[in-house]
Amino acid sequence: MTNPIPTDWKQVKLSDVSEIKGGYAFKSALMSSEPDKYQIIKMGNVYNDKLDLSRNPSYLDEINEKECAYLLKIGDIITSLTGTIGKRDYGYIVQIKDQKNLLLNQRLALFRAKKSVLPNFLFNKTKHKEFKDKFFDISKGGTGNQSNVSTSALKELTITIPPLPEQHRIVAVLETWDKALEALTRKIECKKNIKKGLMQQLLTGQVRVAGFSGAWQTVKLGDVCEVISGGTPLTQNPSYWNGSIEWVTPTEITKLKGRYIKSSKRKITNLGLNNSSATLIKKNSLILCSRASVGVCAINKKEVTTNQGFKNIIPNPDKLNVHFIYFWALENQSCFKNIASGSTFLEFSKKDLLKLKILIPSIKEQTAIAQILTTADDEITALEKKRDILEDQKKYLLNNLITGKIRTPENLNI
């Protein structure tokens, strides 16, 4: 059921409040990969609601009078028109913020706001799920497995808009969250760069922790840890599954936020454990992917098992700190790829992992290094959690302000 719109809002056609224009088929013979005056914005530059000017850039040194009509302006909204039937890999929406000398290529369209609507209000309106659903409803099958949306159909789409003063207030609220997210994202990137620098210096001994001066040693990994492979109980036997023992897959490690794995999607029973090559990995070990996503890792906070896509490192606590080897693994993923082989997908063996040589300091210095890096890592994790909260708030505000479910007070200071 569609929610009623506020009485002072209007339902209008998209063409009533914006100019709608399709892109131009620029001659490929004239395009260049060398940066010149004009860059052509193509489908590949508008992806997942982000504008990426670095993806296969094409340039023109000069344009004629007809092509000038396809120069983009600040505030223009760009959408992709072509995609794959059954997939939402088109209909991406981006806005031109401060980029200059950009040209709109074919298979893209622009919305250019008229005086009755603010460009940023229209942009947020077109990003809303309600508009996106309408967009996909008017798509039609084209050649082969291709789906297309026409500019003529876009012109007939309807949207609801409030009076201009309320548009200003809505945009001001949403931009407040946008600015906070941008500032927080910059801070996170700065912290990540600091952490990267610390890892490069501390994990190689280039910079020593205060109070430590002893020589580092080159050892084989097998001298300082035990390596245990994973396994999978027979999937056709229901008595092996849906138990209480965590059973981790590589996908869960690659999707992980932070350095710890605390649970798994699937679990096995004791019967499944005892009748397969799966092995319990004691907590505070390094869960290390050995195939496909080679070198991706995490530290388990409880006992787990893994499938056969892992070679798990159980440190000797007197010789190897688990957090030290975790950060070392992050910084040296190329080492794991160097010992991996395979035509279908890369994989390294337990034997080769045990022979892998690493340079390590004393266990006390390892612990000191690990404490510095975990502190830096924890700061980033806390900031990322804060960003997640702000993104959820922004999503809530967008969904409700842009539809009139939540109204902004008329005395809002903008």
C-alpha cells in the first residue's frame, strides 16, 4: 500500500521538473587514453551509484558545436540505461559535484533540475528505492540478454516533491550527514595509512619498540607453530550438521569486519567432527585461507573447525604471538601467494607453509609490537562502527524525509 503524500506536496512527471537527455555516440576513432581537455563519461564510469573517472578513461582534445550540448554541468544527475535482464546492474545514479569538461556518452542519460526543484533534492529523490523500483519497471528487453530503459519512458515517471523551502530543509539535513560521513571516511583512511606505515616499520625491525635491541631471527614457520588443515563432514549425512561446533568457510573470513572470527554460519556435530578430517582449532589461533583467497586470515575467539580451504596456524605461545603473526600475514600476503600453485585456483600446502621462513624478534618484542598494532586496529574498527551508525541514520532520514513521512520544522536553521 502506497503511503499518502503530504497535502502540500505535488506529484509531477520527471520531465516537469528536469530536463532529460540521452548521451551521444562519440566517435571511437577520435578517442584517446591520453588525458586531454574533455573526458567522456561511459557506462563503466557509473557503477554501483559511484562515479569513477579512473576506469578505462577516454578523452577528446576538442569537440564541435553539436557535441557541446553533451557537456555536463555541476548538479547534473547521471543514470545508466542498459544492463542485464534479471540483474540490477544498471539504473545507477550519480551526481556531478565539481568535475569539469565531462561529456555524456551513449547508454547514459542525465536529469538536469529545473527551477521548481533543487538539484540535490532531485538527486536524493532518484536514489530512493521508490524511484529505483519505477525505473526497473519500465525496462524492456533489448538484444540478447540485455535490458534497456528509454529516455521517453523516463520522462513519464512520476515523483512527489514538496515546496522549495522544505526541499532546502531536507537537503540541509541530508548534507549534514553526508559531510559527517565524508569527514569520518577521511579520518579512517588517514588512520589506515598510519597503521600501514607502522606495520611496514615494526614488522621488519626498521623501527624498534623502545627498550628492545636484540637481534631478530629468521625461522621456519614450522619451528614456532603447529599447522592444522581443515575438513568437511559428509554433507549428505544430516547427523553431522546443525550441531554446536563452529565450521568456518573462506567466504566468512573475506567478509569479516575486524580481525576476529567469533561464529560461523554453519555448525557441525561431534559425530561430524569424529567422522571427518575436520579438526578443532583452539582459540587464539590464526585461521588462514590456503586456497582461492590465499593469505586472508582472522583470529578465532573460540574453538572452531574449518573446511579444507584452510591451513590454520596454532602458535607456540613461547615463540610466536598470534597477533604478531596476524599482522605479519596481512602485510606479507605475497609470501603465501609465492608458495601457492594450481591451474584452476591457487593453493598452498601444509608442507610448504611449514617451510616458509619469517623474521621475528623475541616473544616479548612481538607482544609489544602486537599491542601497538592492535591499538591502531581497534581505533579504526571503532571509527568504522561509528560510520556504520551514521550510514544507517542517513538511510533512515533519506527514506523518510524524501517521501514526507518525516517533516522538517519550518524554523529549522539552514
